[in-house]
Amino acid sequence: MKRIISLIISIIFVLFTFSSCNDPAPQIDYSDKYIEGQDAQESNIGYTMRSFPETDDSFYVTLLNTFYVADKHSHKIIPLCSKPDCKHDKYSSDCEAHGIRSAHLYMDKLYYLHEDYKKDENGIDYFVNQLCCMELDGTDKKVVFETKKDTFRISSYKIHRGYFYMMIANQSEDGSYSSSNGELCRMKIGESEPETIFDMPHGESVIDVRFHGNNMYMLYETPMENVSEDNFTAHFVCYDLDTMEHEDMNEKLDYPISGLFTISDEKIVYSDVNDQSKICVCSLDGSDNRIAVDLSDTFGEGAYDYYNVMSSNDDDIMILASNEDDYYHKTLILGDKAFQHFESCDLPEAAQPNMICSGDLMLFIGQGGDGENYENNSTLQLWLADKTKMGQDGWVEMVCEVEF
């Protein structure tokens, strides 16, 4: 009898271990609001689907194909590798932190994208993408999904309510992979066949994707016919994740959307395409569209050419201001949710704000350079900033720099 009980317990343990990364939580809360743990961490999305997973004490970031964990209290950052004598050489496959990119936090586990090569029956190497899962300390790595030979590559993805949402590039007849032959797909965790949500056969380009409750909001562009390559038409759509039906949000907006957007306090926040100094809001269904604030009243008429709404958390909205003739010099603007109070500060040269944490920290990723020619830079830099000390000496510090 004891043997039977022991065997049953062992089987349950094995099944739980096998399924821990492949299955979503036993029950998904489908409330039409943000549910921590099972919903995409939208405040931690820098642009499109790039994520910087955050827990109470740490956040995680990939720099040049190496995965780091940063302590939010000490500001120390180390590669997520358990080998005591590892030198964390980015060219070495032995380092556990190498080869990890595009990580997301879901149900207290880290999911990430990994690239690998395998051999076919003729001994010829072929490329595969793997969606993998691991514990927060980097242990217990498992492959959750692997692409098949000569099919597609995963460019980026998010996880929301039990599904992977993936931007993929299909293989062309010449064997190459191109975003011009791409799709936005979704696939339930634990399954192996993605379903197409949005096909992009004519040069469409997805600018931003955000989730809120049971809806997905997508901003994309299509090339305009009979005009130059630099002219596009913007489309803003909302998908019902239950039915996968979608509606054109642009038809409801009096102020067309420009660039990035965020969801804050049950509202969509963005800048007006015709005058980016005007920060606009609308309800989640596109109604009640209005100008929340005109930043030219705060910073002066023509002070900046661009105002991009980057991210938000429970308290603040992050806006990035810049000018066309000085691309690498940007100003960070933090505003409260009532759009009554704004603070601004110039960023380190070539620093790009990517996320605003749930607390007082902000994360920037920047390119190293000589201040003149960043196109020829040789390093990538990670900066941490304390928003409570914004603009003061030492409010932002570089905590990591890696070479290309």
C-alpha cells in the first residue's frame, strides 16, 4: 500500500513538473481589467512587444543577447547565471545567461525567446526559434514551443491570459525571413499551432500592441498607394479576445493617434498626429475623445517637434520629447494622471527611456558614443533613474555597459 501511495505521489509530481511551464493557471480571471500575474505587464513594455519583466525586488533585461537581473534596492546588476566560475562571455554558449532575449513574466515564471540550430536527416543545419520557460532565479529551463523547419521566425511576442501573441516572419521562397511577409499570431500555452490574427502581405508595419482586460489594441501602418515609400496611413484597431472580432478605433477618434500610446486609469493616452503637443485621451471603446493637455502651454510653442507617450504606472505617465534636427538628445516628461503637473529633465545623450517601474525607478537603454556620431557607437548602456530625484545630480546612473 505504501508503495502504491508513493508511486501515485511520484506520478503527480512528475506531471506537475512537466506541465508547470506548458499550462496556464488552472483558472483565468476574465475580468475586464488588469489582473496581476496573468496579464501582460504593459507598464514594462518599452515599445511594440519588448518587455522588461518586473517583480517586487528585481527587474530583468536583455542586453545584446545576454540576460541580466537587477536589484531594485542596491541597483546592482548581474547576468542571470548560476555557474560560480562563469566569465559570462557573450560569445560562449556555456553561460546560462547567454542567448536569452525578449523575456516576459507570466504566472511567476520567466518566459523567453531562444534561437538555436538543429540538423535535419541529411545533416544540414536549420534554424529554430524556441519559446522557453524558467524560474525567477534562472533554474528549471524548459522548451515550451519550437518552430518547425522552414516555416517562420518569431520576431517578438507577449503573453496575456494563457496565450502567446507573436509577431512572426514567414520564410520566403528564397529561404529568407522578412517582416514584409509577416503575421501577428496567437497560440495557447501548451499548444503547437499558431492561429493568424493579422496578416501583413503588403508591407504593413505594426507600431504598437497593448492589452487591457479582454481586449487587444493595435496601431499599424500601411504604405500609401502611388506616393513615396515614406508615406503611410495609420490604423488603430481593437480586438475582442473572446471573439477575435475587431473594430476600427480611428472612426471614433476626433484626434487621430500618433506613434506610441499607453493605457492609464481606464483610458487610452496618446499624442495627436496633427499636433503632437496635444496629449489626448479616450475611453477604452474610443468614445469621449478629447485633448487632456496641450504641452505647448507648459513648455512653449514649438519647443519640441515630437511628444511620444511611452509608458505609465499607477501614478505617472512617461512622455518623451525630441526635435527632428537633434534626434539623440531627448527630454523626459513625467506627468500625473490628472494632467495637472509635469516635470521635465534632459536625458543622457542617446538614452532611450523604456519603462517606468511600479515604484520610483525608471529604466533607460542608451547607445554609447562620442556625442557626435552614435551610428558608429560600440556599446549599449543600461541606466537606472530615481524619479523622486529627477533633474538632481546623480538622479540617473549607468549600471551596465556592454560592447557590440
